[in-house]
Amino acid sequence: MQRVGWFRSSSGNRVVISLTGLGLVGFVVFHMLGNLQVFEGPDALNTYAAMLRDMPMFLWTARIGLLGVAIFHIALAIQLVLRNRRARPVGYALREYRHASVASRTMALTGSVLLVFVVFHLLHLTAGLADPSGNNRLDAGGHADVYGKVVHAFQNPLYVVIYLVGQLALGVHLSHAVSGSLQTLGIEHAAFNRLFKAAGPAVALLVVFGNLAIIFAIFFGIVRA
Amino acid sequence: MKFTLKVWRQRGPDDKGRFAVYEARDVSPDMSFLEMLDGVNQSLIPTDEEPVAFEHDCREGICGSCSLVINGVPHGPDRGITTCQLYMRQFSDGATITIEPWRARAFPIIKDLVVDRRALDRVMQAGGYISINTGGAVDGNVLLISKEQAENAMDAASCIGCGACIAACKNASAMLFVAAKVSHLAALPQGNPERARRVMAMMEAMDREGFGSCGNQYECEAVCPKNISVRFIATLQREYLRAGIVESGLRTEPDSADQESA
């Protein structure tokens, strides 16, 4: 009873959002690192993709786990936003922010854009449904040609724009999320606070730059099929 | 100096409320904001208009009564002060100043700029105290507390409970207020035995009163007249996590204080 109360409180709720969020951040970082293998050529990326697919237990555990974590994160965040809206039924006629960053004020918006983007991304590059012209061929080694699919996608300006919007939402969301999560988990120390504060923007820049490097390298023909 | 004031007027809790415009004339730059309002009210008395209701008591920045959102910032444009410590020299002559009450579901408006802040009292009643009888004052240096610990507790204890943190928060969250109280009491040996029960009870009361949750924007710290740091919110979260673990492992019935002292 006590424990249920703890998780349902506004603070317990936020602890779970922070933990699930940090878990998703961890995934996003590794996803970016894995994808950077596109710079090593078709063999590297396709072998990597094949390696993941050769471990169905691992792959599906990770997929279902991520889905569960994401659902928790989103459901609790919606609950939190609704609770917070109720906390101030009548707003101010004039409002001046002193400290709150743009990122911190748009978490719900960037989160929603991110959700739409992730669904699109899964349909596009994972399931291959969004773009019928990107066919699922095999490469010379008999692996699925993930490299070819990615290169095909980002030669198209439309997909580049969609992914840029997604990356913008991701970067802005993460820049507030990571540092905020550390504070929510009570991780604070006078000697490290500047580091913790910088952690959000640093992780956001790392992930976004890594992902943008792939998109632009393909679009400008540095990486080609 | 001369100002145009856009003031929130509301006859009572059920009134819809509206902005009224008044002129403040012959204002000295050395007047406090509340003295300027006193002058405006003086000029309203001969007219049909009722004077503007606003809260004030000590007028020296320690009681936490004054509570105005001035041009969109609780306690106005200066930092680390209450409204009564704000001077008119902070504004340019002829400026238009918007004055609003604290806005939060937990702070219903009583009249004009006066809000009911008893929600904070109820949060305090839930656990913001020490119920163990500590007897008379002990001899000096019997209870050893490090300088750092004492300073830390004092930094948190300087909260005057004005509610500016809640007024400034996008979510009308009372986290900085609760953080200050919990951190202050948990940092000292007298408050230590009840820390788990205290933080659980105060957080529960905070949610019950309809305050929002922390969004880590730190607007609260930026408007706090006592400059209370948001690091206490991290302390509060740590206390809350700790209490969640401690309480779940122990019986829910608390020990009675009498048994312990017997």
C-alpha cells in the first residue's frame, strides 16, 4: 500500500519518468554509435545488422523491453502534464521567465514530435513500410542490405527533412531531460553540479551530431551506394 | 515619478475578476512598492472605488506576507527580495506596471491581490516539525554539529514561506518550499529520527493540496527572496527515495515518542 502510494505521488512518478528516460537515452546513444558504421562501408553495417538479427532472443528482449520502457515513460509523462495543467487553472496576464530554458518549457511538445518521429522511423527503416521504393535486397555477402536501404533513404530530400525535424526534437528534449533527471534522482554534489548541468546538452549534441553526420554524409554524396 | 498601474481586481473568491487601471502620481524613487500602493489606495478613498486589497505585515522582508506578481515576476524585477523591499527606483518613470496575485489552484484568491496560502500551513502540519521532546537548551558543544552542516541547515531554514516559488513555477509546484523544510530538519540531529515519516507525509500533503510537480526549470530559485538553492530539491528527492526504501522495509506503525524517552 505504502509502495503504491510512493509511485503514484508526483515525485515517485517523476523518478520513474527519469529512470525510463535515461534508459531510452542509453539506447539512443548506442543506436547512434552502431549506425556510425555506415562510414565503414556496406560490409561493416550489414554484418553488424546481421549480428543483431542472429540473436533473436537478445533482439526481441531488447525490443519488447524498450517498448515497455517507452510506454511507461509516455503514460506517466501524460499523467504528469495533466496534473500540472490542473495546478494552475487561471494563468498570468503577463509572464516573464528568468531561468527556464526553451527546452524545459517545451518538453511535452518535443516529446510528442519525438513519438511521431519514432513511429515513422520504425515504419520507414525498421519495417520498411513507409517507403516502398526502398526494397529489401540482399548484399553480396547474403545479408540484408541495410546500408543500401539507409543510403537510398537519405538521398531523398523529403526523408532528410523529416529526420532533421526528428533530430531537432530529440536534441532539444535530451538537453533538458538528462540534467533534469539527475536532479530528480537526487544526484547533486557541489563539486560536480556544473558537470551534471552540462551533461544534458553534451549528450544531446553527441547524439544529434552523430546522427546528422550520417544523414548529411549520404545526402551530399560523401557516403554512397 | 509617475506610473500607470494595471491591477487585478476581484471582489471575492467567486468573482470573475478583471484588470483595473490606476495612475500613481508623486511617487518618490525611494518609496517601497507597497508604499506606492498605499498612496494609490489613499487616492482611491475619496472616490467610489474600493481600495486595492494586498497582503503585508512586517515590511522588512522576513514575514513572507507580501505576495505580488509584478510585471510577470513574483516579488518584481529585483532579485533576492520580497515585494516590500522593492523600491520604485527599479522602474523607469512613466512605466506601466502589471500587478497580479499568486496564481495556483492551491492558492485560491480571497480578494484582489490577496490569496489563501493555508495550503502551505497544512503541508507543514503534515510533518514539518519535530515531535520529540528535546528538553531544555543543552550546554554548549554537547551536541556537536559541524559548521558546514549548520550552515546548510540554516540556508534551507531561511525560507519564509511566501509562496513565490509556487507562483513562479510553470506547474505551480511547491517543491522548493517542501525541499527547504525537509532539508533543514533532516540535516540536524533533532529532526533526524523522524525524517522518513516526515518527507512521506509532507510530500503526500503537497500532492493532496493540488500543487503541480517539479519540472527542473529552476524559476523558483530565481525568484526566491531568500535565494534558496534548488539543490535542496535534489536533497528532497534523495530523502524521498530513501524514505520509500526505509518505510517499505519497516512496519507502518510509528514508534510512540513516549516509549523512546521512557
